[in-house]
Amino acid sequence: MIRVGTDIVSIDRISKSIERFGDRFLSRFLSQKELETLSLKTSSVAGYWAVKEALSKALGCGIGAELSFHDITVKKDTKGAPFIILEDKIMEEFAVKYISVSISHDGGFAIAVVALEMEK
């Protein structure tokens, strides 16, 4: 089975949250490793937010009791393309076999699309 999730977020909304809450906001949805490796350009931060929301929609559970922001790690390969590492417990629980992700930024927005191949 293939499942798809998408999310779009205003980069300005993320910028205002960073200005207002600073590290508290960032650490709410980014892991320490993501904070260390992510360029803290607001558009990049917004892209990571959109990826995590899109993945939760593809899984059909949203961010909450079944899936937290910290169960999802966004990384970039040597060419700068994003990929997702999902905690093993989530991979097993949702029977995820493969994850594909795309992020784009334009016109003050960041958008992400996540496609999952699932066993069930």
C-alpha cells in the first residue's frame, strides 16, 4: 500500500515562533542532532516542520500520542536531498517499508510531500 501526506507552512509563521519562543520552540520539534546539523535559516526550519507534519498525515495519525516530532529525524544526503529516519518502533507499528520525501520553498511558504510504502 502507498500512502501520501503533504503539509504547507508559512515561513513567516515559523519565524515569528522562533522570535517569540527561541530554543523552546525549536527543541519542541527538532532533535539535538537536527539542531546541530540544520542550517537555522527559517526556510529550512519551516521545511523540517512541514516534513514531520506531512509524515504524520501519511501515517494517518497526526502528531500526538502515537507519533511525536522526536520519533522523526530529517537528514540530508551528500547531495543535499532530504531523507527521513523513523524510530524503529514506529516503522514496525505502522509496517513502513520505504519513505520518500520532497521539500520545496517558494513565495514565503515551505511545502513537503511524503510518500510511504507500507506492508498493510
